[in-house]
Amino acid sequence: MHIPFDNTYAQLPAQMFTPQLPTPVEAPHLIATNAELAAILGIDPAAMKGPEAAQVFAGNRIPDGAAPLAQAYAGHQFGNWNPQLGDGRAVLLGEVVGTDGLRRDIQLKGSGPTPYSRRGDGRAALGPVMREYLVSEAMFAMGVPTTRALAAVTTGEDVTRETRQPGAVIARVAQSHIRVGTFQFFAAKGDIAALQALTDHVIARHYPEADGPAALLDLAIARYAKLIAAWMGLGFIHGVMNTDNVSIAGETIDYGPCAFMDAFHPETVFSAIDQFGRYAYANQPGIGAWNMAQFATALIPLMQDREQAITEFTAAVHRMPGLLETAWLHVFGAKLGLANPTEDDRALINDLLDLMAKDGADFTNTFAALAKGDARDQFVNRAACDVWTQRWRLRRSGDAAAIMARANPVIIPRNHRIEETIQAGLTGDMKPFHALLAAVTKPFDPLTTDRKKYARAPSKDELVTRTFCGT
Ligand code: AMP
Ligand code: MG
């Protein structure tokens, strides 16, 4: 298998990573490959199905030109500082410049221990690999910046989590795997040379329009604000917005106990480890600003006049809530078919969300129904819905239908469906996974007969309210 590697991270100062080969596994078996993504990366899509692919994506065979390494980073986990994290179960194989001119990382996750593994086994379980594959590809299909899934393999080895599970590796693709925590790692060590090299690398790679750390901060804040607004518009809950899980390129990364809401409630939390709801749906914007404050803090040591930088960077972070509010208004405005939403429309949007929360209306299906003209069926309190609908009809734009069709997916990877495919996967049946993947990667297409079951909200018996990061 030929992968046209062109590695740049491996040229950075040695303290930023550790050269690290994946640990071979017993019996690699391909369970999913992404031919369309392979083509963008300059990999022959036919080779993705060939005998070598399982070996390559399991980490058993290192393709020519790869320079495998584990990246160092730190991070705030649930608000607590951890100076030493890093790729504990992942290796970066290398980078490729795609047919679209964009540079991307190819990383194997679940590829064995590294110097950053701490007490972990360096492995990933099949369930979380399936979840990441499905959700990241669904996010891409819905137009949300995200890492993507290139391939997944089972390893033929078991891993021990709450229970024993088949082990798996996911090959994922990102604009880079550089995180807020990567900056924090060197800032905390006082390693200004590495911090400067990292900053230069990130500017050249992701923000070439930035002329220094201040501009980088502004641009990263703007991208992250848009990203979180996009999550909000889909009812997506990331679940672990630790600073080590915040991509500097502004992509959704590190799909762990993430999930999409069924019934709308702003305080919804899925992650079993998020006891206090730090990363609940409605807290995501505030946590986003908190994360950017940590990024700003990590950039301060690069500045000549630190006092002035603190003033400037504080102002930049304080602009994030406003940017997010604006992005949110546009996201939800589009969901309601408002071409040019104004401040006055906030009440219209919030009143709908209030009704939905009171009623436990299904988030995705309410907006999908509105896109067809009427969400009455989604409500128990139909009278209240009717009153709101009257207001909305007076306000929505002439081209509302077209705007709404692009803003409101009819199929998302619902938690109970993901869980169902994982249960089948654990018994060796990947058919439900592929059927769900096919459905969620066409989120805006009409609901043909075979797709209807993926749009249906879970019944009480089917509801899955807890997710696990599976680390
Ligand atoms: P995560 O919660 O997956 O974002 O991981 C947080 C940190 O723990 C990262 O440094 C991971 O590399 C590390 N980690 C998670 N799971 C494992 C594992 N099974 N083995 C080694 N390191 C892990
Ligand atoms: Mg992580």
C-alpha cells in the first residue's frame, strides 16, 4: 500500500514527541474502510480493501515514508491540571498532502503502549472504535469540522475494560492532532523554544493568515466558537471537553462518551464519568471559553510585554461568548429557515427550545418536522406548539424550505442505534454497523423506507442514557 507521506511534525524539536512504533497485534481483520477519504489522501481506494490494508491499519506493517511517533501534551481534565498526558494509545504514522492541497495527519489509535501510557494498556476496545467511526463520519456528512475515520480493524486480542472486549484500532485523519494541551505542555515546562516552534508550525499549517500569537489566538477562538455553535445546532454533546481534547485546528476530536440528544433538555449529560455535568449540553459554550482562556495563558510566555499581552489576550477570550452567540443565532436561525436572523429572533428560538424542553420533544425530529412545515406531532402540548408556530410562520423567509433542508438532518447516529450496532459487533456481526454508517453519512437525504428506523426516536425501552469513554 502506497501512502504519499510528507512529514513535518517529525522535524520539530525532539522534546515534542517520542519516536514510537505501533505494537503488532495477533490477527488483524479489517472491519471498515473509507475509500472516499483514501482517494482524497492520495491512497489508491482499491488498496484499502487489499490484504495489506489490515496489516497497515493494525500497525503490523509500517508503510514506506511513515515516521511513527507519539506526541507529548498536557491538559486540564475536568478542570484539574495534568502536566503529563500525551498519546498514550496512539501513534502518528505521518502526514499527507491531499488532492485538495490540505495537509492531514494519519494516526492509529489503539496501537499499543507508548512512554505516555501511564497505567493504560495502549489499546482501544471495539465498541469505542465503532462509536468514533460512526459519529465522526456522521459529523463530517453534516458539515461539522471533525477528524475522520479512514479504517478500523479488530486485533484478534482482547482488552479488559469493565468487561473483556475485542480490541480494535481506528486509523483516523485530522488536519492535525495538535491540542490546546500541546501548548500547555511546553508553557508549563517553561520550554519557550519548543513553544515557539509549535506556534510557528501551527500558524504555518492551520492559520497562515496569522502574523503572531495574538492573531493565532483570535483566529482559533473564532473557529472554536463556530464549532461549538455547530454542535449545539445538532444536539451534540462531546462529553469530554478537556483541554487535551481541543484541537487547535478547530475540529471535533477525541470522540469518547459523546452522544446526540434524543429528547431535548439543556442539562443533558451522557458521560458516566461526568458526575457534576461539567460538560452538559448547555455548558459547552462556557467551557469553550474556559478552554480558550487556557490556550491564551499558554501563549503568554511567547510575548515580549507580558502585562500588555495579558490585557489583550483577556479581551480576546472575553470576545468568545459574543462570537459564540452570533454563531449560535445563525445556526438556529438557519434551522428555522431565517436567512438573516436578528437579535429579535433569539426569543423565537429560545421559546421553541423552552417548549421542547418542557415537553421532552425530540431534538432532531422537531426541527426535521418544522422543515416540512409543522412540528405539531412532536409535542404533547400541541396548543403551545401551535401558538409558537403562528409566530414563526410570520417570520420565516421565503426560501425557508431550502435553508431548513440543509440545516436539519433527518438522521443522526442515535445513541440507542450506536449501542445496538456495538452489541452486534461484539458478536462478530458488522452488518448493522455498515447499515447505520450508510444511513448517517446521508443525513439530509429523504427518509426512504429502509432509512425510517434510524430517524425514529427511541422508545422508553430502547433509550440509552449513559455512555462510557472506554479508556
Ligand atoms: P482520552 O480520555 O481518551 O482523551 O485520554 C486521555 C489520556 O489518557 C490521553 O493521554 C490518552 O492517551 C490516555 N489514555 C486513554 N486510554 C488509554 C489506554 N487504554 N492506554 C494508555 N493511555 C490511555
Ligand atoms: Mg484525548
